[in-house]
Amino acid sequence: MWTALKSINFVLHSNRVFRRSLTQLSYSCVELRNKNVLVVKGKDTYPFLQGMVCNDVRHLYLNDENSVHLNCIFSFLLHFNGRVFVDLMLYHFDDSLKETPSKTPSEWEGKDDDKIFIECDSSLSDQLFDYMKMHKLRKKVDISVDKEYTVHCIYPNIVSTDENLTLEPLKEIRGNNCLMTKDPRLNHLGYRLLKQGSLDLEEISEKLDQELISSTLMEYREHRYKLGVGEGAEDHPTGSSFALECNADYLHGLSFRKGCFVGQELTARVYHTGVIRKRLMPIHLIDKSESNDLQTNETIFARDKKTKLGKLRSFHGQYGLALLNVEEVTKSEFTVFCKDVELKVTKPDWWPKGSQKDHIPCGRSDHDLKEQHCNYKS
């Protein structure tokens, strides 16, 4: 494992390419300026967050209950009615934590310097801070908004999935002020990098011995939309959908084995007794030259332009996301209409082929195992 990057001055040189490898694969790097970082610190950090988020925070440290150990997990924070409040990334830098196997989650013994970094949409960071302070009660934790840490994404320039091409994993970085780790949702989303202070793209390119291309938020958003992955308040508006509709189960952001969490009762009932009819799906314009004035929450219709299939969630350029009835979309042969604009719906390759009810993955099991297979632009 790489040690921390030493003090680095941040200069994201627009449109500059740093080539440090002869490989045909390339990665893009973008600073996620639409993200803020909160810090929860104190003896009760882990049990406090365990009772709030819908994923299992025990994946963030070594223990006898969870076989998958990650430096970062994806999760949602829900309202009491089970609807999404905000999507989160939770990070930790310390490998020394060890749960006492004989104790129950409510009896965890933490340390005063236990610390979790929480990445969230900047438009919801103040609300999240107030929400967590309100639920702190007598928990021995301090909650703060950290202005020093910046969030970056290093993602592969993917064209399509190809079993014949292998992506060699990048070297992960961990230290007191820098953490680069695999995105816990999908291989295609690459890596998350949490850095205290600014980042120099050329220096990290040299550290990784990997070509990095300076990218923009819009380019990263288009990359996510092609994959069908929502992120932030624009794609997951507060109170507008349920975690399962946002594919929390498919993206390793939900655990039904951890015990209770805010919004757990309705989420579990829907999953185990109901049918998840609607899910967030990727869409794109069929005619690229067609004028685009599509607006959020516009109704989407089937081929017959009469049957309502769902709502447009977000759209930029030629790509977007929509909350759609999966069965009805299939009947419509994945062609839909929004304000007479013809759109094509894609069923993501990363969706499971069969039912997931027998097992909900609670983290990327491939993190420390095999290489990932993808096709990339050189």
C-alpha cells in the first residue's frame, strides 16, 4: 500500500494530459467541487453511524462479523418514511480498529480518536449536519464540516464491457492526509480520492505510473449517466424516491443484516414482501440533432405515447436518468417518449441477472481479489 502523498499544491491543469504509462488504457481525473466533507469523531462514532445509514459501517474496519473490509462504503441516509434524504460515501484511514467479537453492536468499545469522513452533496451538507446534531443525543461524538479536504474521482474511459480486455488495478494510496481507494459501487466508476488540501494532477499521475486526463464535472456526470448511476441531490432529490428505486441494493449501498437503521422498516418490507416496480435507469437521445428542452420530473410515456412509465430524473446533453417501471419499459422495447422526444432506455450490464433476495452484497467483494474486465478508450 502506498504511503501518503506529501504536501501537494493543487493545480488541475485544464486540458493537459500526463502520460506516464505505455498502456492503452486511460483514466480521467476530476475534482468533485459539488461535494462537501463532514467528519464524525469520537468514541461512539461507529455505533452512532450504524444506527443512521442503511449500509453496514462494520465493513470499514477489521472485525469477526464481516469478511469484506473496505476503506470506503456507499450508503444512503433515509427519512423515517423510508425515502431518500441523501446519498453518502463514508471513508476511514485507520486499519487498527478491531471489534470485540463477544460484544453486541450497542456495546462496541471505541476510541476517542475514532474518525469517519463523510462525503455528501454540497447542497445538502448543512441539512445533514443539523440532522446528525439533532440525533446525536448522548453519543460521545463531535460532528463538523471539514473545509480542508477535497474529493476527486479517477475513472476509466470506458467504451463498453469486454471480457477479453483486462484493467490492471491502480495502486491505492493511504496516509494521514490522503486516501485513494476503489469506488465501492462499480468497477466502471474507478477510484475515489480524498485529499487534505489540493491535488497536483501531474504528481499523482507519476505516483500511479498511469496516464490521467483532466476532466470536468459535466464529463464525469455523462460517464455516470451512461452507466445508469445516480449521485447527489440532482439525481436523488430529497424525499422523492426510495433507496431500492435508486438501486441501493445493486450498488452495494444497503444491508439487511446489520440491524435497525432510520427508515429500515419500510425498506425491508418493500424488499421482502413487495415488488420493486420502478428503478433508476439510463436514457439517451436517439436523434442527437433533436432539440433538447427536457425538464426534470417530466412524464415519460411508452411507444404508444399514452402509457405512463415514470418520470425524468435528470438530463444533460444527450444522456440522463429516469425513474421507470422496468416491466413496462421492457414491453415498450426500451423505446420511450418524453414531450414527443424519442429516447432509448438501457438496462445496465451491471444489474444482476437474477433475484438478489437471497443475498444482498454489502461491499465490493472484488476489492482485494481479481482484476476487472472492461473496454477502454486509449
